Amino acid sequence: MTTLSVIVPCYNVSAYLADTVAGLANNARDDFEFVFVEDRSTDDTFEALTALTARLPRSVVVRHEENRGLASARNTGIDRAGGRYLTFLDGDDWLGPGHLAGLVEAIERLGVDFVRTDHVQVNGAQRTLQRAPEGRRGEVLDPRTSILPVGESSMVDYPYAWAGVYDAALLDRGLLRFTDGLRTAEDRPWIWQLHRRADSYAVVPLHGVFYRRGLAGSLTQIGDLRQLDFVRAFDQVLAELADDPERDVLMPKAVRGYCVVVAHHLRERQRFSRPVARELRTRVSAALRRIPADVLEATLEGLDDERRTLVRKAAA
């Protein structure tokens, strides 16, 4: 029986794969499997994967016929996985020894639907521990209790799929899969669904995920139309909240998250070409008009001056 499936989407990450695969080898067990999804890279990622995984036990490389993006690559891995539990790792990140065993121990001991963890952010030679924003550790929790408060960081603002482990039984409830085609912010609808619809979860202080930030080839550093998928992602969050019995309580939290991301992209708009910057304005303006005016106004009052000004100007 396979206890854990590790899903690793890879796109143009050949320079980092040696660290990624070495970290997984240091975590390998007979009941763990490693599913690499090669998303039709334009560099030699596929060739590097083929060579590096040759000695990694219970590993398989699945290759897309065309580039489909991170969300779809993760879904391909989910479809191929056979483990009782699932976890994720991006192809340019790595794990410390024993991390996967720690994940399995935690979810089995606590008996929850999913477990979230802290992570280590890596920026060049600098490493910084990033704590999950839920203060209650090692306790069985109702995921809904970690969505609020509105004005502070909460677990829906910590959407990293690779910072945790998930019971594969959630798939039968329509959870865990990502929205196909989303190129950015794919974790946002995903994390909101988990916290609204799963029954139980826990946060544990594991620090074995090492997440690279600021890479030149990372999609977060590239200013093209793919960046604008955050509008689709947050529109999905709001649409799904419309049928939630607590929508009036939860909607302000989702709108605030939306406005914070809108302000971020508007602040960084110089990295976009002029046509993409214009499209950003068009999509953001339309999105803000779709939000109930009273909810939007209350949200803006809770933002700092810079964010409030940016969002109000875009909504005008």
C-alpha cells in the first residue's frame, strides 16, 4: 500500500532539480511514491528529470503534450497518485530530511482531513522561517474557525499547497483538485474550498519545506497576461461563497484578500507591458464593480492609505 504520494510539477526548473530530487531521496520510504509532472518545459527539465530520478525509488515522470500550467500539472499528478495521503512540492524547492515522515506521523496521529505546516523562505543565501498564521498548534480544529478575522492574516491568506499533507479521501468530496487553466493564484480557490468544506485540520510546527523566492524565471516575476489570472481565481472564490450559509460573515474576508492582491499588482504595474497594464486596469475595474458596493466600501475603509487609494482609483 502506498501511504504518501508526493506530486512535483516541473516547468523550466532544470537548474534546481538536483536539490529537489536529492531532498526527496533523503525522505524516501518503501511506502512513499514520487510523481513528477513535466509541463513541456522549454529548457532541459525533462532530460534532467529522467536522469536524476533513475535512482529515486518509486518515482515516475509524467510529461504533458503541451504546457498547461501549474494547476493542471498538479491535477495530472493527483490523477496518477495512489497514496492514502497527498502532498505537493514545486520543482524548484526542496525538503529537509525526515519532513515527509513528519507529515505522515502528524496526520495519522491527529486523524484530521489535512495538516498545514510552517516553511522556510529562501532568497539567495538568506533563509527566513515563515509561520502559518494559525497560533493553535497540534490541535484538531474546525477549518472554518481559521478563516477569520477579516483584518488580520489567517489560514486562507496562507494558500501554499506544498505546506501540508492531505487525506486523499477529500477527492471524493470534490476537494483537493485545482481549477484547470489557472496560471496564477491557483491556490486561492483551493484553500478557500478546503477551509469551508473539510471537517477537520491541524497546524504542526514542521520546518522542512524550503521555498525559493525571487527566481528570475518564476511566473511571479514575469509580467504577462498569465499574471492576470488572479482575477479569475478570486472571482471563483466570491462565486462559491455566494451559496455559503455564512456568506455574509465570510464575504468581507474574501473581498479584502481580493483588494490586497489588486493593490499589489497595481503597485507593481511597471513590470507589465503597456497592453498588459491596460488589460489589468480593465479587468480589475470590472471585477470591483461586481462586488457589492457596501462590502467594497467597508473593505476599503479597513485598508492602509496606499492600498485604499490604488483600489479606489481602479474602481472609479
